[in-house]
Amino acid sequence: MELNRQGDTVVDVSELAADPSASRARSSRRTGRRPGDSGTRSTIESAARRQFAAQGYDRTSMRSVAVEAVVDPGLVAHYFGTKPQLFSAVVELPIDPAVVIPIVMNGDRQEIGHRLAGVMATVLGSPDGAATMTALVRCAASEPAAAEVIRRRFTHDVLTPLAAAIGMDHPEARAALTASQVIGLVMAREVVGLEPLRTLNREQLTTLIGGTIQRYLAEPLDW
């Protein structure tokens, strides 16, 4: 557990993520992989996730992933099918809405923005979380499937229900505004590498962006 500056609890990033065993079970049923192949599959997933994050969707290929994973390209296709299917399988949103929404809603209403900012800062402070968010943002710039992942999994599944739970008007607009703050932060910090954003710690990030997220989610909007 970690605490932000107001003393609200922000759980470790591993607790924010969906159950990985359940995800692997779904992937196993989807690809029909044989028992005992989890090590190879995991190696392919790691290589694909790293390449999507580092070089984007267009420059990542099934063959380049196979080369890094030291497997035959046909094995990548056997497990994942097509490149869009590979992307969708390995670049899942690194937070679970069923976990995050109660965390953000639990506490002083005036600190909702800081609690969500703390969650996102925790995610970006994790190598896996940062890599996943970077892959999503980098790939969304050139691949409609990646943009759809952000819209559906982050905006629709996390932020819109959160805004609706707060009870303010225009929850979809509030979710979109909040997404613009978070996605912009990922782009500036992880893709462009702007300083001092790149080296700010979790508490600093939470303090600096929490007020903006609070305004978007829980304060009157002046249209």
C-alpha cells in the first residue's frame, strides 16, 4: 500500500490490474494453445508488449516479435492469429475498473481527483504499467484498433462509470476531459520524455495533476 499527501490509500499497481490468471485462461481458450506452453507464450507477449511500446504499431511486426522471442513466426500466429489480435491480447489496460472505481470513490469527495491521479501515477511508476500505457498511446496515433482500446477500455469502462458514480452532470464529457489529461500526461512523460515530467515521483505527479482531474470530474463545468 502507498499513501498520498492527504493520507488516502492508493493500492499497489499489481492490485489495480485484472486477474492475470483469468486473462491467461481466456487467451488459452481463444487460441487453443496446448498445456505446458505458457513459458513460450509469455516470452512472445513480453516481446510484443515491449516492441509496441518502444516503436509503435506500424513498425512492430509478427516477424520482429518472433525474432526477439526466438521462436518461429508461425508460432506467434498460432497463439495470437493476426497482428491486431496480438496487439489486443498483450496491451490490456493495466487497471481493473472493478478495483479502481471503489478506490477513487472511497473518501472525501473533494479529493476524488487526487485519488485518481494517485492511481495513474502508481501505474506509470510501474515498468509494466508504464510500458502498457505507452504502447496504447503510441499505437493509437497510427492504428484505429489501438484508439478503440483506449476509448472502450479506459474512457468507456473506467472514466465514464466513475463520472456517473460521482453524480455530476455530463459524465461522458467529464470522462473525455479526464482522459485528455491522462493521455496527454502519458504522451508527454513516456513518449516525448519531457522534463521534469519524466522524473517526477508519484507524490509530485499526484499533486500537480490532481487538481485538474478534480475540476473535470467533480466541479461545475463552465461551458
